Amino acid sequence: MKTIGLIGGMSWESTITYYEILNKEIAKALGGFHSAKIMMYNVDFAELEANMSSGNWDGNANILSDAAKRLEGAGADFIVIATNTMHKLVPQIEKEIRIPILHIADATANSIKRDNIKKVALLGTKFTMTQDFIKNRLIDAGLEVMTPDVQDIELVNDVIFNELCLGKVLDKSRKEYQRIIAEMKKRGAEGVILGCTEIGMLISAKDSVLPTYDTTIIHATEAAKMTLE
């Protein structure tokens, strides 16, 4: 079994889900008393959020590259970054390590394509929705990617940072997300990517008029498969 180098804490709320899925998938695959071999480096999200707010992405690249190097040095076979937004920094992190990074967008694209879906709505932080580091990876995989309008991008982002990352799950925000998903369906979306690792706390398949692709579940499940290869 390979050892997973998990960079978590972005936020710790969703990192719990990664840890749970990884262990459950390994137990299901191997039976008995088996659990996943996980080395975890939990960053202080306050530092990363402050850097994001000020545009200091190099600062975040340094923090995550240091985490990845420490995990590699401790014996991890591959890296899992437990967040969508910080995949913006994958190119910088890859330059600092020799082991692979399991990219969240690649795992998600493969899951969507297995369902023969071509056009997807993408929800996430404003960085994920407005920049290309996730979208281009999905497009390169053959998908058409849609995002909400500017006002709803801000709403989705505010709920993530001001509620979900703080452990607050509010019904009024769920209803707003449901409205946005319904509008994206009207625009032709065939599925919706829950492209922030906290959104699954608020929206599940039963809450959506579109098939949901929760990147947390997809990424963690794919990591469990990779550790057994």
C-alpha cells in the first residue's frame, strides 16, 4: 500500500471528510483491520486566507511547497492537496518535489466523463470560478464549463469563507445555492461540480436538480484507489 501525503487544513472541516473517506475506502477494499497509510500536514488556514486576500500567492506557494517537501521527506508516495483553490499553485509545488500530485480537477473530470456528461456548472471560491487553473484542466479533458453570473459568484464565495469554513451550515444559504444550480440548469448545464471542498457540507445530491460531482468525495476516493495501485 502506498503512503498518502495529505496537505489539509483548508479548511479542517473538509479535511475530516478526506480522512474519513480514505480510511473507509481502504477498509472496504482490503477488509479486516486495514486503514489508509496517511501522513498529514495540516496548515494554518488563517495564513493562507490572509495571503489570498492580499494577492500574495507566492506566500501560499511557499507554505504548501514546504508542506509537500516535508511529506515527501517523511516517506509519502504522492501528494493530495485537500482543497480546490490551492491547486492554482500545483505548478510551483511540483517544481519542489519528485513525487506526483493527484490533481483534483483530473479526478473530477474522469468521474464526469464516465457519466457521459459534457456541459457542467462549476461552483467554488471566486478564484476557482473566475480563474483558469481548474477550468482549463476540465476543458482540456473535453468538458464545457459554465459559471454563475458575477453577483452569484460573490454570493457563493461569501458562503464558503464566511460560513462553511467556519463550520456554519445555514438553510438560507442552501436555498441560494439551489437557486443558482437551477438557473445553471436552465442555461444548459447537465451536472454541477461542487468545486470547493466545503460545499458538500451544504449541498448533497438530494439538494440539487442536477447531478452533483463533489470534488472532496471524488478526490479522496481516487486517492484511495491510487494508494492500492
